[in-house]
Amino acid sequence: MDDEKQTADAETVEKGFKPSSPNSKLDFNGFWEYDDAPQSTDSVDIEEQYNLFIDGEFVSPTKGRYFESINPATEQSLTSFAEATKQDVDNAVEAARKAFEGSWSTISAKERGKYIFRLARLIKERAREFAILESMDGGKPIRESRDVDVPLAAAHFFYYAGWADKLEYAFPARKAEPLGVAGQIIPWNFPLLMLAWKIAPALATGNTVVLKPAESTSLTALKFAELCRDAGLPDGVVNIVTGAGQTGSQIVNHDDIDKIAFTGSTKVGKIIKKSLAGTDTKYTLELGGKGPNIIFEDAPIDQAVEGIINAIFFNQGHVCCAGSRLFVQEGIADEVIQKLRDRMETLIVGDPLDKNTDIGAINSEQQYNKINEYLEVGVNEGADMYQNSCELPEKGYYCRPTLFTNVSQSNKIVQEEIFGPVLTIQTFRTVEEGIEKANNTPYGLAGGVWTDKGSKIFNVSSNIRNGIVWANTYNKFDPTSPFGGYKESGEGREGGLHGLYPYVKLK
Amino acid sequence: MSDRVEVLKTYKTYIGGNFPRTESGRHYEVYDGDGEILANACQCSRKDVRDAVVEARNAFEDWNGRSAYNRGQILYRIAEMLEMRKAQFVDELETVGYKTKKAEAEVNASIDRLIYYAGWSDKYQQVFGSINPVASNHFNFSMPEPMGVVNIWAPEERPLLGLISVMAPVIVGGNTCVILASEKYPLSAVSFAEVLHSSDVPGGVVNILTGYRDELLEHMTTHMDVNAFFYTDEIEQEKRKQIDEHGTLNLKRIRYTPITDWQSEEAESPYFITDFQETKTTWHPVGL
């Protein structure tokens, strides 16, 4: 026995174990090299132009105008989308109303649910196509669209499908009735996923919808329209109109819409709330955030560093709940910042369709310029900027992951939502100070807390004024879990049974 | 022996657990059922609203930090105190024109309403919270949490029952509030403040002002440190629009719930509590 063991040990030694670098820095260059791993786009078709989806048909826009959609990774034109006019929005709402009063409110809840189950299955069946299109259209890494956006979108439909015939269990002592026609306006950061968040609960509760995707990312919504046809969904139950802010405002101000669901900036959310003042139109607003991520000295530091990276750099930081304000307890600040920098060095910024890519393209030129302006503001405010040293592709809108240290609470880059891969770092000493700083913002969407101590987790998580608290994790989503903000981060919840409330009137 | 001279009460406001007069020094006249002057009420100003909001915000942490059981006890205690002083409130309602039977019914319903919400204090979280079966290796749960400071217009025509019906669901959920009493009949509200004062409600949790609605509308609905505004009287469209618009400044939740019959069951519901709650979802990994 002993002899055998010794031999085994000897063999292990002989294999030539390479020690890690003396300062424990992650030395990726010395060990591994990445080959390109491009995702083939052979399996997808992108048409030259896309029409509106109204009453079960793809129809040309009444004014015949189309606008170009750019692939942000290449700056090349990808396709063009129809610009919906007021007339088109009217047609879509009329179709939705007709469908609501006709087929959709007469079929039984159980059958209604089965259509939604079909949509969930169809997304899964065409998962690869959806993931590739999402990455080409919006610039997000294929790894994320494939592993996060598309599966979660399907899961949302699956989850809400099951609610359709069980609504009486969701609202104690009340009977739930659908509102009617829902107007839904979604952002460009998670196009298919936001579509699922909006459409699934609306249909499950018996409403019909008119949805407007963001002008820079409308592709997967129109592909989804194909699924509605394939699922045999009655005409007019789902209508998709493309266009920019003007089209959105025609939806918001339409007299025959019973509910508005909006995800986007706080600024636009306030405009929408104002437009609806004095009306009976219901609304939910999922707005901006400036998420605090609080790291305590007793946190599992390496996991926390991974968590911080995921919190701010997921989807190029185009996430309303991104952990964009890092608060590190003073004693570990140097260590955490050093580890963050080391980890940032390993991030691969580049082609969204490469499976190795961690950070893809900034969604649009406009957003790219906005982020760069904020970087300039940060430097002018006297903060210290650190960026990783990776090479960026020559074409396309790319931004290096960025840290700002030496910032203070009143700095613009600490207070305002940047919506890009930009993290500000501050320190704190006591638990109370950490909570106080975390809460010092008009926003209240999401935040994180990292500590090994359970009682501290419950203390901090219950004192953070945010709709979502991730403890020892970050940016986790699930259809069963309500999502939404406190304070100026919005009104209402999406996901879970709480996500049903905004689509029903309770009798 | 000459007839004894009655000691008249000065009706003040209730801010931060104290009974100050309005800082403006102004008053307005309150009339009884026969149109005779009954008393002078404080005509509160913007400054009073601001002071009250500061007190409500300061009281929030303590009130929200108390156990649900404790908040329920305190609501029950308010009911106890009111029960003891029933006669005073029946009298007060009679002076503004209530028939005795109706006044008694209103005070009884007010006491019962407090008891109703006292009982909800440690139950609505169970009914409206959830543990969510997520698909990943995480444990997560969603809980209602109070929004913060709520400004309230108490119903105009129901000086006591109306006020209690809008106050109780707001505070039982851990919020603090600033209430503008019925403009026409403010006196029961001020007397009710004395009940609150003697029933363990910490100062600042409920602040009661009297004055003109039109004058205070803007100040109560635009304050940037207020999280919600609650009113139940039917009002004209133009004013409703104005309230909604003011709410957009800091995304205040505006809850407008017209109630026709305050004695009925439609006037009490756990949904009045959840109207002033946020839902927080907390995640944690499951594993070693």
C-alpha cells in the first residue's frame, strides 16, 4: 500500500507542476490561450426589412417609412424596421380591442394558458436562432443571450402560462378580471426577455397587447411575432409596432388603452406618469437604478470579486439593476480593488458572436457617446480612472471595463445612472455607514451585500431600501420572483404572482 | 353662586408628538350644525406641512423597526383609549349635526376598524409575501415593506371614522403619515390626536394638520421626501389631474380610492395596507 502511494506521489511530482505567480495574480497569459470561437450565423435569416405585426398579419406602415437598424459590433446596417405612425398604432389598438372582446375573453382560461405554454415551447425550439439574432442586433455576448436571455424568456412564458387558470388563488378574497388592452414599451438592453416579462403576464390574465420594442433592438420581437402565428394565437391578441419615442408616446396617450407597462429610464418614466395624470389608465414603471453593492470584511472575497464583476459588467453594464456603486469596508479595500483590477485584466472585450467574449458591443452609438461623456465627467470631477488594457476591435462601439476610485457621494458618476461598464468605488467603516451610503440616492431598484455572517445579511438586506437584494450573489433572475423598484426606480412588480396584480382589476 | 364658566378647548395641531399651534398663527372658524361658531381651528401653512414631514421621516426608522406584534398592540391600544372616551366623541359629532344614534354608530365603527387593522399587523406579510421556487441554486423570498412617509387627505364628510379608516392601514404597515383633517369638521381629528398621544403611538408616526385643502394641496403632493399620497373623496377631474402630476416629481404613489360607504366592508381591506407597501425580494445562494 505504502509503496503504491509513494509511487503515485512521485508520479504527480514528475508531471511538472507549474507554480502560480508569486503575487497570486491570475496569470492567464502564462497558462491558456484562447482561440477564436465564433458562433456560426448560418442558421439565421435576416430579411432586408420588417413590417409591423397587426391583427395577425405583417403589414406595411401607413406612411411607408422605415428606419435602419445598426449592428453595434460592426457599425453595419443589419436590417430596417417600419416606423409606426399614429394610424398604425390606432390599427393595432383596434385589433387588440377586437381580440380582447372577441376570442380572447371567451375562450376558457385553461385553453388560454395552453397558447402561452406553446409560446414557451416555441422559443425553446428556436433558441439558437433567437440567441444569435439577439446578439447581432443588440451587441450582447452570445454567451449571455444563449444562457440567460433566451432560456429566461421561455421560462417566463412557461411560468405565467400556468397562472392563467389559477388566478382565483392569487388574490385573497377577490375576483380578478382582465383590464383590456395593454400598451407595452420595452428597452433595448434585454429585448426578448423584456418582451416575455411584459407579454406573458398580460396574456395569462386575459389581456391583449400592443408592444413596442426599442428602435435599436426590434428584431427578436418580430421573430416572436412569427411564433405567435405558429402557435395559432388568435389574431390581434399580440400586436407589435416598431418605432421610436414618437410611436411610444402615441401608445401612452391612446384613449383606448387600459394599461401601460414601461421599462426604461426614470426620466421617461416620469413623462409617462405625467401623461397618464388624471386618467384611469393603470401603469407599471420599471425604471433606472444605481445599485449599491456592499462588501464587508468578513465576505468571501474571491467570490465577492466575481460577484462585483458580474454585477457591473453583465450585459456591458446595460442593466438597470447593475451594481454600479461599490462600497468596500475599509480594511479590505486595497485587497478588493487590487483583485478587481486583476480580474478585469482577464475580461475579453470584443465580438459579441465569439463564445469567449465577456463584454460585447455598446448597444448604440448614442449610448457609446453617453458613456464616454460620463468617463470624461468622472475624470474632471477628480476621480481616478482605471481601465483594463485589452485591445478593442477597430470597428464597432466598444468600451473598456472601467473603475473609478477616489469618488465622493456627490459626484455625478456616483449619483447618475450611466448604463455602461463603469463602476465607482467608495469605502465605509461601520455597518450603519454602509447602509446609509447605499441608501443615499433617489433610486431603489437593486443592491448586493457580501458577508459570511447570516445575521448581518438579514440586518443589511432589510435596511436597504431596494426592491431586490442579492446576498452573496448578484444579477440573478427567475420568473417566479418579483422584480421592481422602490422610490424613483419605479412602481409595481414584474415576475412572480406579484407580477399579475398590474394586469387585473380586483372585484 | 354664579354659573360656572366653561373652559373652552383650544384646538391645535399634532406634530411630532406635540401639540403646537400652526407656525403661521392663522386660524379659520369652524361651525356647528346650526351655523354658529364652534371654535377656531389652525389654518396650517406650507411650513407646518414641512415640519410634519420631517417628524414623520424621523419617526419612520423606529416605527418600521418595531415588530409587527408591537404595532398591532399599539393599534389595539388606540382602540382601547377611544372606547374609554366614546362619550366625548359622540358629543363632538353631535355638535356638528350628527344625531346621537349616528354619532354612536360612527364612533363604534371607528373603534372596530382599529381592531380590524390591529389584527392584520402580523398577518398581511404572510398572506401577501411569498417564497419563490426559483430554478437555480438559490433561496429567495418576497416580503412587503412600508414605503416610508405617506401624506393623507382624510375624508371630508366623516370626521372620525373616515380619518381612522385611512390612517390605520397606512401605519399598521409600518409607514408614518401626515394627515390633513376634514376641512369642515376638523375638531374630532384634533381630539383624536389626544387619543393617539395617550396610546403609545410614538411621536411623529401620525401627524395631524388642519387647514384648507386648496391651499395645502401643492405642498402636500409635491414634497420630495414623501413617498405616497392617499385620498378617498371624489374630487373634480382637474384637481385629480393636478395631484397625479405632482406625484411625478419623485414618483410618488398616488392612491385614490373613492369610498361611498365608510361603515361598509368596502372601507376595510388588507389591500389598503398593501397599497402602501413595496415588495422586496431577497436572494441567497444555496450550497456549501
